[in-house]
Amino acid sequence: MEEKKTAQRTAKKRTRKKKNQSWLHRHSLGVMIAIIAFFVVIGSVLAFAFIPYGGSDNDSDWVYIPSTSTPSAVKDSLKANLGSSMGTRVYMLWKLMGGSAEKSQGAYKVNLGQTALNISRRIATGRQTPVNVTFNGTRTMEQLSNRIASQLQCSPQEFLDACAEILPESGFSRQNFPAAFIPDSYEFYWSASPRNVVKRLLDYRNRFWNDERRTKAKTLGLTPAEVATVASIVEEETAKRDERPLVARLYLNRLKKGIKLQADPTVKFASGDFTLRRITGKHLAIESPYNTYKVKGLPPGPIRVPAGSTLDAVLNAPNHDYIYMCAKEDFSGYHNFAKDYPTHQANARRYQAELNRRNIH
């Protein structure tokens, strides 16, 4: 009887053990599946966030997010500039990070190999890439404003409005606004306000005009703005940098002697036609304070935004006695200089003859 009970207890233990083993097996399998699923999810997330940007045909691309953008517009911009797949990936991560169009406005340079996570984090936190702003060869404030606006978020009118608000406070008349700027390469954030842009450009100009340069200008009897006006005429007269100091001294000589400048570039500016290749009597007759064949002394302001090197060419112009100049008849871009009118007339006749021969009107 006792043996029978012992056998029953042993059978029950075996049954419980099998049940426990079955339970452990089932749950171990479930845990294993959960762990695998977890790592699959983690792997997918990592793959989603850390896939590098493959780029287009360039080593880098730019993403621009205007201040007026909506989240939908942000997505469209990302897809348009980074490709549909990467753009969508960056947008989703950007949204998960709480990105807002207002905070993210700006320009972002995206290089090859950058991950979607890195790109989205930069945009979500508004860590813009500075853009290079350059301008040269601009003759009018309208041209300058268009050049600036083409490289930044602001509009041409917003830039002009900022100039009208800030520059008079620094002593610039509207005609002298071009003298407030010096062509160079500047770094700005694309979303920089027009006021900040004007202030920084003006600050650079003021630092250029240090005590040494101001003393040289005073020695010439000119203000910095008047030096800029002379320099603007010099730049329009010759594209040859090595000739600019000579041309500068010629106009300084005329100013000192009280002779009209008679500078053809000022006539072009007065006419508003910068394509003129030949100045004729009808152009010389234009009534304008910028027509230096009509008015004595300097025009009211620069006829272009002159480079710093040309300002220095005026300030450091070598002494000579020339008061006449005429383009060389070989069309090399250089000029024949003269101290007296008969020599100048001879130079002019040769040039006019070549114009006629080439049928240039």
C-alpha cells in the first residue's frame, strides 16, 4: 500500500515537472521573440535615423526654409532638395523633435555622408549655415538691393527701406548711399534682418575708413564719401587696375584746378543707359547734376559702389600733371594721357577714327 502511494507521488511530481518545463519553454520562446522584435525595431530605427545622405551631383546641397513656411512647406523643401526618400526621413525626425517652421527658418548646407538624424537635429534647433554674400560692379542702389536680396531672405525693397532708415542717421545723403558700402565677401545667416545686414556692412565700411585713410582724404580736401565718388568714376573709366591710380590723379588735378571733370561715365549714369559705347552731343546735353560736362566739381554721389582697392588708388594716387585722357585706339582698355589740349585732340581724333572704322555708334 505504501509503495503504491509513493508511486503516485512520484507520478504527480513528474507531471508537475513536465508542466513547469512546458511553461518555461513557452515563456522562454515568448521572451526570445520579444527580444528579437526589440532588436529588429531598434535596428530599423537606427537604419532610419543614421542612413547617410547620398547627395545629388554635388558634394553638398542647400535647404532653404523661409519665415513664412508651414510644416507642409518644410516637407516639400526637404524632399525637393534632398530627394523624396531622405527628405521624408528628415521631415519625420524633425517632427518627432518638435521642430517648428518658425524656429527652423534659414539656410542649411547638407554635405554628403551626413545622417538624417544629424540633418534633422540641426534644422530643428535652427543651427543655420552662414552664406557668403558678395556684390561688385553695382551701379545703383536698386542693383545693389537686388544683388543682396538674391543671396538672402529679404526682398530688395526691405533692404532699401533699411538703408533709408539707417544711413541718414550716419550722415549719408540719399545720393551718397553707395558710399556706405564696400564690395567684398561677407558671411550672413540667410534669415538675417535687412537692418542687421545694413548695419554690419556699414560697420565694415567705417572700419575701412580708419584714421590713416581719413587723414589722406583730408589732405586731398575730400570727405570719405567724396573719395568714393571719385573712385566710382575711376572704376567706370578703366577696368585696368594698374591704370586706376593715374586716372584718379587726373581727376584730382582737375578738381584742384577748378576744371570740369568732363567724365564720360557720369554722362552714362545721367542717361540711365549703361550700354552706351559712344558719347555724342545729345548725351552731353543732358541736364543732370551727374553730367560733369555741364556741372563743375563732383557729382552729388558715387555712380557705382567702388571697391576698397579703388578707394586706396585715389588716396594714394601718384603725382603727375595730366588733365586729359582718351581711350587708346587699339581698344586695349588703356588710355592715352595728355597735359595739354592739342595733344589730347590728336589722341581723340585717332580714337574717333577707329570708332568710325569699326562702325561703333
